[in-house]
Amino acid sequence: MAVKKVGKSYAYDFYFEGQRYRQGRFKTKAEALHAERILYNQLMNGIRLQKDLTFAEYFEKWMETNKLENVSDRTYKTYKSALKHIKKSDFGKIKLKDLSRDKFQDFINEYAKEHAKDTIKKFKGACGACFEAAVFDGLMIKNINHNITYTAGKESQKEETKFIEMKDYERVKKQLMKSDSESSLFLFVMLITGARFSGAAALRREYIDEVNSTIYIAETKTDLSPRTLTVPRKDLSHILRGIERLPVYLDGKVFHLSYTAVNKQIKRVCKQLEIEEVTSHALRHTHCSYLYAKGLSIEYISKRLGHANTSTTREIYQHMFKETFVDEDAKAMEILEAM
């Protein structure tokens, strides 16, 4: 094997089992050696690289191999949505070996024009994870996602619009209890636990402790996401009665519902109560604000929601704490003025 300088760049050039392998345009000798070593090791292990794979082709293979069985249905839909956009783009038609950071920056700039910040972040993250896998497979020299910047062309939905009004929160709970549907029970679990969609979707019968009135939430977003929550006994009884009406699934899970089906039901409930329509995630947000309004500490709420720390909770619900600060600031002035 040999690496040599060609003009201002470096290239490797070697033979393996009678076939020649060479590639150039590496900025440094170290990069060329690294690429050569990866390729040679893979050839020694019987792997023949598919040099002509486009980014779209590789992304699809990577997604199906690494994500299909390892992420929630909702998360997988995010990858499928990303793949759909990649396939339609010129960037997706570029061969992996020809990708560059500049080309990816242009691709993200174009994507950002029509999307909000959170959507861009998820899309960019999915591409970055795929690039990392391609580097590991020896199909790319480095992860071109590094230091990619963007400016969102659309505003993100304001946090305030993702909440249910306090006066309506209890009405939603009562409305859900009137229904025998699986989706209503799913939403009820989210409402009383503050669980994410993935947490409610992962619920199993053995996660419910009737004696101690607790429910184990099997989320995996952070190290603190898996957690055991205490719930009111009357609410736990409602859940258990609802589960008895549901079919028993072979995989042991209580629910078999799509994200779309659950959100259709919460919108249906909102229409019935004549309140502003929200998504199911609003139940988690409102669970937090409801407990905070009732005087629960931010430390307790953070642990109940499965956040990594209180900073995460404060960042997500910062507008709620700003409102509380204004109220408490006024109270503080009353106290100090009375001295």
C-alpha cells in the first residue's frame, strides 16, 4: 500500500486480489492513510464497498438497518420524512464519495427556507447520524455535518399555543373518562403522568403496580426518562378498568395506536369541548404547568417529566416561569412595602 502526493493533495493507490484501489484529493497525508486503512481492513474482512451509492440510497439502507427496529414508530416517521426530502433533492443524487461540507451547507440552506428551527435541527441530525455511519463504513472520510449553520425560514410554534388552558384541563380529563375508546385511555395515561407519546405507547400491564398506585414509564430519551410515577388511586382504577376492555396483544403492550390516531382523538375531544385544538404533547406540557400552578417545586416536576435536569425544564417552560416571576415580584413588593 502507498500514499503519495499528487499536486497539492494526497492519494492512495494499492492492489488487493488483483484489483486496483485508488482515490485522491485528500487534503493531508493523514486523511489519505486513514481512508486507505479503512478500505484495506474492510477488504480483508470480505467487504466490497459500493462506491457508486448515492446519499439517498445509503440513507435508506442505513435507516432500514439501524432505525426500523430500534426507534419508536413516531421517530421512524421522522427518518422516512427526511428520506422523502432527500430523494427529491439534487443532494440526494450525489455519490457518497463526492459529498462535501459545502454541498451539505447549501442543501441545509435550501431546506431551512421552508422549515422551522426544530424541524431543521431534527433533519440535520438525521443526516449527521447517517454521515457518521458512512465514515465508519469507510464510504466517507469525515462527517460533513460539522459546524453546519442555518437560519429558519419559518417561525417555530410558540410554546404558549401548545398548552391547554388551566380551566379546560380538568374538563379534558372528565371528557376522556367518558369514552371507552383505546385512544381516549391512551390520552388519559399521558394526562395523569405527563408521559411522552413513546412512554404511553410502551406501557405494559406489568408496569402498573396497583398496591403502590404507581406506573413505570419506559421512556429512553434521557438517562432519567425511565421512571416510576405515583398516580391517584381513582385514576389508576380507571386505567385498569379500561385495560380490561382492550384486546391482549402478543407483544405484551397495552396499546397499539399510531401517533396520528391519538392526535385525531385529542382534536376530537377539543372540538367536543369547544376549546382550541392541540396535539397530544400538549397534555405533557399542561401536566407540568398544572402542577407548578398548584405549588409543586420545579425539582419535583423535572423528575416527574423525566428531564435530565431542572435546566431542561426551565428552558422548555421559560414563559411559564416568567409569568410566575411577575406575579411573585408583585407579592414581594407588597411584603417589602409593608415593612
